[in-house]
Amino acid sequence: VRFRGCTAVKDYIVSGKEQEAQSPASSANIEKDLQETRRYVSTDKPTNNEPAKKSFSNVTSSTTTIDDIEETRREVGGTTSLINKSQSAPFNKKIVDCVKGVQFPMILIPGGTFIMGATNVQCVDISDDEKPPHQVSLDGFYMGKTMVTQAQWEAVMGTNPSCFKGLNLPVEMVSYDDALEFCRRLSEMTGKNYTLPTEAQWEFASRCGQTIDTKFSGSDNIEDVAWYKNNSNEQTHPVAEKKPNALELYDMSGNVWEWCLDRYGVYTNHNQINPTGATTGDFRVLRGGSFNHDVKHSRVSYRNFDFPSRRINSVGFRIVLIP
């Protein structure tokens, strides 16, 4: 099968199944105007990255302040928040850093407690590695409003490895190691702590803190929120075309798989606080499903994994900012 110049060799990423390799895409020169991306964004653990001391003249930051973080928690119907107004500095509902004219909108995810894994709404589609369901408590964090786009990747990395070209398409053909390098450079540029989400952070945000237990992120109807095998025409789509979830996060189900910080491992039934995954193992976690996978792979609890060096046209990532 040919995808716009990229040779796809049975792109088959299913939890517990071996994935066949895919040849990397040849680089292409993209000279499109970034204005489209600027218009869009303006509408609205293995490692931790340390903020750098140096400053960059082409990096700016803006925030939207709220007087009481409980307001944000009420808007999404959140559970008891671990980030609250008693802390020494107020948290902002949204933070937007700008690098080389490209914005990076980050949405506040108030901390809380939820049930991670195979909840009842997942029904007969549950895989063994989603069990047992277990209680997880998380501190608050910020998450990218969308998966990282090609415009954002180019602004930070200066290249575009993607198979499907378009500034507002999700970047793909990036490995776990590539994604961490992106986070490192963005942290250096902004002086902030950007990284990949842990698997627990990803699922908590996808479930909106599990205020409403839906099968997919934001809906029980996959057509509302996801690009997947039956509606994608076997290609990625511009971010934020489908409906967001209640936290205003787009494409948490479908479009491309998203790397998580954790090593892949089995669940236990113990209550956990800010878990970071397995301590050993060769695989890294993937979440969310993709444009060329089935309905069940886009569920909020579905787990996938791959080698950290793998690059494929159905895998991208989303970033988090640690306050």
C-alpha cells in the first residue's frame, strides 16, 4: 500500500502482537505559510527534563488566569483536586508558549483520583492487560490541547519526518527517543519542564478525570471524536477537526498513537499515587489508537506498546508541562 510516497508494510500495532517494520519516509521541503497554524491555535519515567537557564528571543509565553482553581474543576466535573487555591501561586487554566511564531497551547488538568483500566463501560472489548482496574491519584499538570503538529515539530526541531505532509497534521514517523529530544529542546527554549505524559496522566486526561465514564475520549460514539480505520481514508487528519473532550483536549482517541513516558508493564490492584510505570522492560507505552486501526483500539483504557526506537506513520505524541 502506498501513502503519498511512504511505503507502508502492514502497519499493524496491536497490544501483544508483533509489529512489522516500516521504512522511514524521505524528507520533503515544506515552504507553506505558518499563518494557518497561527490562526488555529490562537482561537482559543525514564527521565525528567530540567528547564534551561538560557533565554531565547523568539520564545514568548501567555497565560489565562483564573481566580479559583475550583472553577476549572467544576467546569469538567472533576473529583477532589490535588492542585488547589491553597498553594502559594495560582495556576492558570491555559498556558501558551510561542516558538518561532508557532503556538503551543497547554490545558490545565486539575489533579484528582480515578479508576484506571477496565471499567464497566469498556464491556467485551477489554484486553487482559487492562486488568485489574485500580485507583490512581495524580497531581495536576498541563497537557497539549492537541497532539504535536508538524508546524510545532518544525519550529523546535527544524525538520519534518512525517509521511503525510501538512503543517496542521500530527507529526508522525517519530520514535519515543525523538519525542523525548523534542521535549528536551522545547524545555530549553522556554525554560519550562516539558515531557511526555505518563500512562496514568494520559488516561486520566482522556477520561476527563472519569467524571463521565465514556468508551472513547469524550463520547461513546467514536464518529464524534476519532479518526480511525473506517472513516479516515487511511491517512492522518488535521488536529482538532473532531469534537474535544470535556477538558478541551482533541484527538485523544484516534488519528495517531501517542507515546507515553512509561515502560510497558502489568497492572496491579494496589492504589497508586503519581505512578510512573514499570521499572524494567524494553517496550514503551502507546495510547489512543490511530487512523488505520479498529474501533476497540481507540478506547480510553486500551494499551499498546513498541520499541522506543521505532518510527512508523501511525505514531506521534502529545506533550505535558509539569508546573
